[in-house]
Amino acid sequence: MESRCPVALDPLGADIHAEGSRIRAQGPVARIELPGGVKAWSVTGHAAAREVLSDHRFSKDGRRHFDAYVDGTVGEDFPLIGWVLMENMTTAYGADHTRLRKPCAHAFTPRRVEALRPAVEAITTELLDELAALPAGEPVDLKGLFAHPLPARAICDLFGVPAEARAEMLRGGEVNVDTSISPEEAAANVARWHQEMLDFVDSKRRSPGDDLTSDLVAAQQADSSLLSDDELVGTLHIMLATGTEPVKNLIANAVLALLTHPEQLALVRSGEATWQDVIQETLRVEAPVAHLPFRFPVEDVEIGGVTIPKGEPVLVNYAAIGRDPEVHGADADRFDITRANKESLSFGHAIYRCIGQPLALLEAEIALAALFERFPHLGLAVPAESIAPQGTFIMNGVAELPVLLDARPTTMKAAVVPEVGATWELRDVPVPQPGPGQVLIRVRASGLCHNDLWLTDGHFPFPEFDPVVVGHEAAGDVVAVGPGVTHRKVGDRVGATWVQGTCGTCDYCRLNLPLTGQSGMNCAAPVMSGLTVPGHHAEYVTVLADSTVLLPDEVSYVQAAPVLCAGYTSWSALRAADPKPHERVAVLGIGGLGHLALQFSRACGFDTVAITRSPDKHDLARELGAATVVANGAELAAAGGADVILVTGTSYEAATDALQGLRPNGRLVLATIDPEGSFSIGPTSPVWAQRQQIIGATHNGLEQLTEALRLVAEGKVDPIVEVFPKERIAEAVALAAKGEVRFRAVVTY
Ligand code: HEM
Ligand SMILES: [Zn+2]
Ligand SMILES: [Zn+2]
């Protein structure tokens, strides 16, 4: 059972969302405790919050309606006393609220705000220029150097705050939302801030300017009943503070969300989503104002199934409301700019609704668009988990946002084959950049194929590029796309394979056949990973986008890697044999390919036979799908033969032997290379009279690779792998060369 003990709000705001869910578990309106032990209420439900925000029985005037303040139980030592004593529209009720809101509201209508666009753009450009002038490669606090000064300069310009006074006057607002400070510090801040603002108003009385402060001063002089001196000061407090604090959090929260969800940023870049989508979704999942104190019912009010007694403080928990599962479903916590309903109450609702919304939206859009255009390779300078929260429950944001303006790595670890026959070495090499038609993949897992070993030991011509990096079974994420790439985007989970592309002009290319392993062997100038261009055993690799496949969500990188060559080959072999439903399929060799071929055959419901000379593999072969296990062709014949024999081992001699067990009309598929032995049909063989076929098969087209991945996604096939971190690459290669890996070595990068 959930505890009904009131949640005490953490003054450090260490995890506002976890706290919000704990409160929500107690109901949409629940008791909480404020610093100083003051009992209060938190509204976390969207529907309940709408009711509270539009119910005229809630006052924001604590001086009149906070019973514990009125009767003296709560006083100067209440850490949030500043939010009670301040006199402005946010702490007013009824006619006072209307009176105090009116003189400011007219300055922030959408039309007036649109006229500010050039000014906001100019500030943004100036700040981006300042950032660009900083020493390259150093982490930068984007909150302090961009998200904060942008709205701060804009609001100070509007209110005519002189440059030299800005930092101090804005600090008052910053400290005012800091709930981690002591009551003494809070009181000192209120006093200092109040005095600064009085001096500022005086200066405007003496020499008015063309600014909103001078307008307020003039309006007060024309009609002294409009607002008192304290109210004028309080209004300036709220305008400067709200003009800055929430906007900087909106900008910083949006940047953080995009940098941690690059696939969403890619949607904006490709035009599939807009900056307003980003802003609305950020407002919902990371409401910049978590709570804005306070509301007090002027009588007992029943909402959300509870009665809130008259005079007790109520906090509308905007941070929790945006994540209300009743409105946004089970994945309400997920940042998803494509979700249809991004509704939130993050600007409030009804009569106290934010008057700065049009300005905030304008500033955020200009800021985000310009920032990501100027610094397209922006990235976090530290892991997202290590970014500290702001230290308050009033605002929802980070203390600092350390970024690198150009976060592209310049070097990477790659498994280099120094020369023919040499041991592989992990070395630092330059990160490649994607050219036309290419994507840059951050490789997460890369399988070790037998061909990698043959390239190393000289069975195949040693690659001519430098340094030599081989491999053609990479699974990872697209992190950059080159010019002209339209169907892959940053954030895609992809697999890359052996043949990337062809020359497009040779005789073979003129046949216009699809991209297959055959293309690699016949085109005059094919692009082949690890053979003609650098391979996949590295942290990053560029490949032609057209040769990649999207990985199903259910398939991990490690599971996917061996499918990209071994699985692709064995599935293509089975498809090439075109078995009929009643036929029997034999798999020769239980290794990297064979263990997958057995599973593919069983997944399709074929009566499956394993042919292996290793008695220790019999049990496993049965587990993987073999109904029958035999040692060779003679035993296969004795067991009734097979309609299809898939040769997945690297001995053509064993394939020749297996032919004895091929039934009439049977097909033997050669899917592998034997660099030494040869396949032969003996002079007395009845192959001709049995109308048998010997079929060659290789990677048979990306649609077949996709079929193989789908069987893995459905859980019908599961590659058996040994995983090696990249630091153990030499060991992985040595073990694979000795045939001691079951069944595929997958290296993680
Ligand atoms: C992303 C930025 C902003 C957010 C999320 C935000 C949020 C809010 C919220 C939630 C309220 C209602 C508080 C309540 O009744 O509980 C509010 C009120 C207010 N906001 Fe904003 N605000 C933002 C930007 C601004 C800006 C730029 C200004 C000034 C130009 C501003 C000025 C005000 C004022 C004066 C009120 C009080 C309205 C009243 O009490 O009638 N806000 N804001
Ligand atoms: Zn391979
Ligand atoms: Zn060609």
C-alpha cells in the first residue's frame, strides 16, 4: 500500500519528477509539507489543476488569505516568506489582481511581441558570436552563457535596466527561486532586492526613458490609485524574474532533451517536426516552472476527491501535471516531439495565466533554431546523468549545461591489422567523415567473420588502404549523414554489411541486378567493407547509406552483428535452395553460420538434420533445431538423406562427402569459401541421373537480410555469441582462429 504520509518537498529539488510521481501516487490533490514544516497541498493531476486554476475561490494573496501567516504561526523564518510578502499580480486577488496585471499585460500581446523579433534575433546573434569566439574544444556552460543572458538582455532592454545594474537586479530573482537557502539568506535577498528596485524606480522618475519601467512610473504619476510604490517595485521584481528564469530553463531543458534524444533533433532538421514541437514537448515533460507559490482557498474547496481547507497553501505542480498519465498515457515521461497531444498547463491557466507566453515562445524558437544552426555538432561535454539540478523546487532546470560547441570526436579506437599475419592492435586513428551518400555509424557491436581472419593471414589479398581495418558485421547508430542521404537519419539503429555498392558502369553493373554478394564478386570496382574500403572493427565507420538496414527494435546490437554476415549468408543459402514444406534440410557444419542455419530451418518448420563430425556438438545441434544428427554423408544417406544440404563449414571436402546423402532432386548449396580444398563430383556420381543441383549462394539482397533479422526479432532465432570488449580484440581474433569461439565472436566498441 502507498504511504499516505505527506511528501516533504525537497528544497534541493534533487529529483522533481520522482517526487512528483510519489505525490501523484497519493491522488491528484495530496497533502505535502513545505520547508519550515508548513503543511500544504500539491496538485499533480491535469484535470484537478484546471479546476484549481479557474476556481475564483483560490486567492494568491497570502497576506490576506494564508491563515497561518495572518494568525502569526508562520513568519519571517518561513523560507518562502518572500513569496508571501511580495506585492504584485502574482500575489494578488480579485480586483487587485486585475488592477496590477493590466498595466503590464498590454506590452506582451502577440502583436507587440512579434515586433520584438528583430531585437531578440540581434541579441541571439551577439551571444552566439561570443560563444564562437571562446577557445575551441573547451566545455561551455550553455545555460550561463546563452540560455540565461538571452531572455535577461531582452527583458532588461524592455524595462530599461542599465547595463551596469543588470547582473545584481537579476540575481535577486535567481536567489528568489532558490529553495535551498536559509530563511536568513532569503530575507536578506528580499531586502536587498527591494532596495535596488526602489533605487531603480527613483532613477526612472528622475530621468525617464523609452521603456516599460518609465511607462509604469508615468502611469502611476498620472493615476496614484493605479499602484503603490511597493506594488510598482513588486511588479518589476516579477517581470524581471519571470522574464528571465523560466525562459532560460525552457531553452536549456530543450537543448538537453535534444542532445540526449538525437533522433528527435534529426526530425526537426529534416523538417518532419518543428521547433514549436520541441518547445511544446519540453514545456510538457520538463515544465520550466515546477511550482509557482502560492494559492489559498478563501473557503473550504472540494477538488480531486479531497477537501482543501480554507487558508492552507496550495502548490500547482506544473512539472508533474505535464506528465499526468491520465492525459498522456503510460509513456507520459517520454520526450517525444511527434506525440499528438503535447498539451500542458506549463504557462498556467485562466486569469493568472502567464502574460509572457508569446515572448517566451518567440525567444525559445529563435534561440534553438539559431543555436543548432550555428553549432550543428553541439554535444554534451559530460554524461547527462552527471548534470546537476538547479537546486530548487520552484523551477525545473539544471544548474549548468556543460556542452562542447563542436562535439565531433576527432580520433577513435580502431582494431588495426598492422601487416599480413600480424596481431590486431587497438589504435587511435582519425574518425572518418561521411561523404556523399554515406552515413557515419557509431559502431556498437561488430562480429568477427572468418573472412576477417583470412584477410589477416594473407589467404585473401591484403587490403591496400591504410591503416588496415577489416570487418563487415557492424551494428550501431547513425550519428551523421553525408550529402544526398535522404532515407537514413541521425539516430537510426542500423546494420551494415559486406558489399556496400558497385561502380555502376562495368558490364556486370549494366545487368542492373540488385546489390548482393554476387555484385561484390563481379563488379569491376565494388565498394566492399574491409576489402576495398575500411571495415567495421572500429568505433566509427562510414558506409554507403543504401547498403544499411534498419535494425528491428527488439534486436540488440550484439544479437544483430552476427546476422549481418553469418546469418545473412545462412538464410540466403536456405532461401536459394527454395525448400518445399515437406522437405528435409541438412546443415553441414555447426559453427558461426551453421548454428544459425539450423535455427532458421527449424523456424520455418523443416525436418532438420545436422551433419557434424564433432560428437560434442550433438546435444547442442538438437537444441538448435536438428531432429537428427549424423556425422557424414554416408550416415545421412543411411538416415534417409536430405532434400537440401546447406554447406556452412569451410571444408569443400566435407561438402563433397555430404553429397552421398542428397536425395533425388536434391540441392546442395555452397555458401562458404574453402581457400584450400575443392568440391568435386566423382566420375561415377549419379548427380546427373538424380537431377540434383549444386547451387552457389551468397548474400542474396537486403530484403533477405531483413527477413533474417525479423526471425531474430520474433525470438525464433538467437545467435550464440561470445562478447569481447574492444580492448580484448587480439584475444578474440586468436580464439576465433583456433576455432574456440562458440559460435561467433562479437566485439563491442
Ligand atoms: C517558458 C517561459 C515561462 C513559463 C514556463 C512561465 C510560466 C508561468 C506560469 C506557470 C504562470 C502562472 C503561475 C500561477 O498562476 O501559478 C506564469 C505567470 C506569469 N508569468 Fe510566466 N512563464 C514564462 C515566461 C514568462 C515571461 C517571459 C514573462 C514576462 C515577460 C512572464 C511573466 C509572467 C507574469 C507576470 C505572470 C503572472 C501572471 C498573473 O499572475 O496574472 N512569464 N508564468
Ligand atoms: Zn563475413
Ligand atoms: Zn560495376
